[in-house]
Amino acid sequence: MRLMVVDDSLLVREGLIALLAARGHEVVGVAENPTAVPALVRASTPDVVLVDIKMPPTYTDEGLRLAAGIRSRHPGIGVLVLSQYVVGSYAALLLAHAPGGVGYLLKDNVLRPDVLETAMSRIAAGGTFVDPVLVAHMVTADSSLAVLTDRERAVLRLMAEGLSDRGIAERLSVSLHTVYTHVQHVFTKLELPSTSSDNRRVRAVVAYLAARQG
Amino acid sequence: MTSFADRLARPPLDRASLILLGATAVVLVVDAWVLATVPYLAPPGSVLREALFAVAWIAVGVVAMWLRRGLLARRILALSLVLAADFVGSFGLLGSDPMPRLLVTLTATLIPLQTALAVHLGASYPTGRLLDPFGRRVVVAAYAVAGVEAVWWTFAHVSARTCDACARSYLHVVVPESVHRAVSLVIGAAWVGLCACLLILLWGRYRRAGRRERRLLRLPYASIAVAAALYAVLSVVAAPRGTSAWGVSMTTLIALQVVALVAVPLSFLVALLRERLAYRRIGELVVKLAGGAGADLERSLAIALGDPTLTVAFPVGDGFADSRGRPVPRPEPDDRTTVTAVGEPEMPMALIRHDRSLDEEPALLTAAGSATRLMLENARLQAEVRAQLREVRESRARIVNATNEARARLERDLHDGAQQRLLAIGIALQLLRQRPGDASLFDAAEGELTSALTEMRELAAGIHPAVLTDLGLVAALDALAARLGARVVLEAHGPVRRCSPEIEAAAYFSASEAITNALKHAAPTLVRVSVIDRDDRIVIEVSDDGAGGADGDGSGLVGVRDRLASVDGTLTIDSRRDHGTVVTLEVPCA
């Protein structure tokens, strides 16, 4: 996969480049702050851009804004935001600006090749990825989910992570029809508006969880 | 600044005024006897007019005396006495008996003196005092002109020229008409000049007066001004001829003058009575306060004393606060205002800044002060509590802010430091799985690990050093000094007790902030820290030999002050430029 790394920490940046290269990816661009990124993206057309959430100059929402900017100009290029924050609102904010083609990955999980690969390939295909650790954190913290059965809660988590109905069915080893029924129940019980697109579904679920988390 | 204590006793009636009043009464009796026994030229109407005039002044003088306006009463009664003494002289006593001639000789000097006394009264109204140099000069000049005129009248009394049957002064000399006219003109011109000066003086005073004073001055000043202006006109145009230059008859002018001259004492009387009425408002104030409607004491006092500009300040801590507890500068008197202390002059319970004119009514101020004493004390306590509450609120907000900032800094330090390093180590280990023999990857991982450990240790010490909990304040400060290097020295000390954890923490972090502050700002060669266990307090002194001039309100030390205040501790800073700084921290330790 053709990748680009944007991170202001030299340590993480160089480590990531070495790691990604070692796993057979091609790093086509590197930047340490958001300013140079738009031109680099245009020139090197990567499949996915890995962006640190906090970057200069203000270290607030530069990463999220950069992600939204890249997605709006290059619908074919995915953006994976690397974050050290287990905070649902950041993920919700990211999805609110760009449903589809974006992902929120906790930095620790960069070290887990399977998670990183899943995230990058799903995003490259236009899907959505939300770190399972963050989703688990949000679901555990949310008392309103007591209305759901265990199975429904599992489906909710996988929905929030960005899995499609088929992906959920495979993960839980159940039929597609069963997943469909669970999803309907979840939306009805949480009073969420039902939606046809997978990406919009992730956005709705993450926004719900983030809002409940406060 | 004066105090209510000085004003407490109602003073006795002014002695000089009483003597003047007595003298006037005696003179009036003599007047009546003379008019009954000696024939005179003037018609009864004119006698009545003069009598009315004298009585009006005496009445005002008595009222002023009764209201304990001693000086003003003296000026008025002095004028009354002269008016009464001159009474007989102004009617043209007839005949050549020794009695009328003696009276004419004696009273000839009094008419000019009357004018000078009137100028003096007008210039010193309403206090009776002359405080400005210009006013003093005008009055001195008036007495000088009156002296000259008196001498002139003694030798060339006007009635001697206009009336053959009139009694002659023993000192009378015949003066040629031309000389008489010339001298009269010169003296007249001098009076015109003096009247003009008086008008200028009054106008200037009125302009400088505060709102309350203006209200009191308006009517008397207007009547004085009209009387002075008419007197000036009469002096110039009317004296030598029977009619004025504008064809107004002498009679009309004299009538106008009489009206103006009667208007002056009447206006004085009205002004005095109006002041007297203020006491009724004090009564109303008392009733209102007793009814519990004294929420806004300042406003109530302002209304009762008729001074909308009145303000009350309460001593709170080192400074002053208004009734809402907001800090205000110490009230200072200026051109228009005076500051009166309520309570002990050294430790007043309140300072009232009010219009200058109230100084002339000490009894009124005393009454208002007594009526509101309890309320003022109550208001002062409230202001003090409010001021303390405000300080506590501000301090609490600062502590919360400081805590939030510290948390944010800690979060940043953890995320940017240790976490990034651990991530880098993780990445290095991942790569090592693929390149097991790569020594540089081992080195990198080891280096990151060492740095991460150091950072964590420092971070932990910054949050709460274990040595403080385990071994106490001195050991913790010793460790801090060791960490900061040779420039910081913990000096010898006796044994120091252990205190509660929050007090030790407050003392430790305040001291460490003071030390850091000194190192950062003062550029010292040495910072000495001493810890002393004194009775029920622990005293930490941080002294440096740096630049000095430290500011206790600088944000670094405000945080320290707040932190100490949260455990009832105190912070004092002694810092003169070029003499280094000594910061003393004290915390209670039971």
C-alpha cells in the first residue's frame, strides 16, 4: 500500500516509517506539520495518510482538521488519525466531518500489525474504522446500553468499529439475517434513525456513544 | 479630617454674639429714648423702614446664634449693633442742643463702618470665616475705604450741607462744594470697585462649590449680589445729584436698595431655616432605619444630609471597601469635599466623604452619625465579610485554574514524553522481531527506556514526592535542594515536627515555588532555605542575594499566597531593589 506519514514527533515518525516499510508498504511521503501536507498529497497520491491528532502550531485539533481537508479534496484517499486519547468525542468529530474513508486508531495499536492492517485496508476501500479499545471503553461507560441484550451490545460494538453487516456476521459466526435483526433492534431501542449506508451508521452510533459519554 | 467625637457635645451659645446682642438691645433702648425726646427731620415711614431693617438683621443674628453658627452670628450681630447705633444719626436730628450735636458727632463715623461690615459679612458668608487671600484683601480694602469715608463724614456730614436746622457735628468744618463733590466721587468710585470685587469673589466661590453647597448659597448670594450692585450704582450716580444718569429717580433707587437690603437678611434666614429642616430628615432617617429599611445606608445618609455626592467607605484589611465589599481607594478630601471619620479617629468604623458645606453643621453630622452608628457598624461588618468572601472566591477560582493548568501540563508531559518513548520502544521491538541482530535497534530501545524512566521519576516527584510523605518537610526540601544544585542551600535548623499531609504539601510546594521563582527571576548566586519550628507554626524562609524588587502580586507568588491561604498560612515578601529578596512562608502546625 502507498502510505504517507504526518507526525511532529521524530521518534514516532521514523519508527512508523521503518515499521511500515518492514511490513512491505511503500512510504511515499513524510511531513512533520500540517502545512506541507496538501501539496504532498497532491504530488504523491497515497492510498492512506497516517496523521497524528495533535500537531503544531496549537496542538489542539490540527489532525482532525487536516483529515477533513484531505477527505473533502481527495475522496479516493483515506485518512487514519493516530491518537493517544481514548476520547469518543474526537472520533465523533472526525466522523462528523468525513463519513467514510477515515479511521481513528490509538497509537498503542500501531504495534499490533493485524489492527493496523485492518484499519488501513478498510479505510483505503472507503470504509470507516474506529479503534476497538475506544469503542469498548465507550460501551462500558454507557449505562443506557443496559436495555440491549449481550448479543445486541456485541453487534453495536462491531458497528461502531466500522464493520459491515457481513463483517459482523463473520466475526460473530451468525447468519446475515440474524445480524440484520440485531441491528434493527439496536436502532429501535436506542431510538436512532435507521440509515442505509454503513458509514452513516458508524457515524450515528459513534455520535450516540460519544454524546452519552459526555 | 475631623471626627464625630469632636462634634459630640452641643456647644454653648457663642459668648461674643451674646455680648453683641446685649449691646444692640441697650443701643435700641437709647435710640427709642432719643427719638422720643429730640425732634428730627425724617418722616415716620423712613424711621419705620430703618427700624424694620435693623430688626431683620437682629432676628437673623439670633437665629444664627441659636443654630450654633457662632462666627456668622457675630458678623451679623456686629452689623446689627452698628445699624442700631447709627439709627438716630440717619434721621437728621434737629436743633443746636449739646445732646443732638453729640449724637451726630459720634454717629457720623458709623455709616461707612456699616458698609464695611456688610462687605465683610457678604465676603465671609456662610461660614463667617475668610479663608481665601482675595476675600481677605477685599475686606481689608473695605475697612480702609470706610476709615477714610468715616473721617470725611466726621468733618463734612452730608446733613450739614442739605439741612440748616439740623444738628451740627462738633467737628464740622465748611468745605467748598467742588471739593466735597470730588471727594465724594473718589470714595464712591472706591465702593464701586469693592462691590465689583465682592461680586467676582462670590461668583468664584459659587462656581467652586459642590452641589449641596450651591443649593444653600444660591438665594443669599443672589440677594447679596443685587444689594451690592445697587449700592454701587447709588454710590456713583446718586450721591452728588438728585437723579441717576439714566433718569431713574433717587427715590426709586433707594426703594430698590431697601428691598435688596431687606432681602439679604431674609435670604440668610431662609438658608439657616432650611439647614435647620435637615434635622427633620435625620429624624426621618432614624425612623426609617428602625423600620429596617436601611439596606442602602449610603443612599439614606445622602438623602438625610441633602448631599447626593456623599459616599461611605469602610476600613477593611489594609484598604477600604464600599458597602458592597468592593475595594475602593482611601477617601481623600478635595476642593469640594471633606472626609469625616465615624468612631475613633485612629480606628474609624467608617469614613464619610461629603460636601464641604456640611462642615459648618457639625451638629447635623453628629446627629446623622449617632443615628446611623449601629447601622454603620453593621454595614462595616457586612462590607468586611463581603470583601473577605470576594477574596476567597477569587482565590478559589485561581486555585481551581492553577489545578486545571497543572493537570493539563501533566497530561501533556505524559503524552509527549513517556508515552511517545514507550511507543518508540514498542516500534523498535517490533522491528527487532524482523531484524534480530540489529544492535542499533537495541541501543535505541535502551536509550528510550532510560529517558522514559527519568521522565517518569521527575514527573512523580513533581506531583507528590514520596520523601515528603515518608520523612517530612525538611527531608523533602533537602532532596529538592540537592536536585536543584549548588545554588540552593538548606540551612541548619532545629527539629521540625510533622504536620498534617495537606499542610506539609502546601508548605513544600509553596517553598519550592518560591525557590524556583528566585532562581528564575532574581539571578542569585545563592538561595538559602531555612525551616524553623516556632510554637504552633512552621516558618520557612527563602532568601536570595539576587536583584530584589520582587512583586508579591506577580502571578508566581499569587499562586503561592492562595495555596498557603487554603491552609490558613501566610506569605510575606521583603524585597528592595539590589538587596535581594526574603520570602517568608508560615503555616499552622498544631
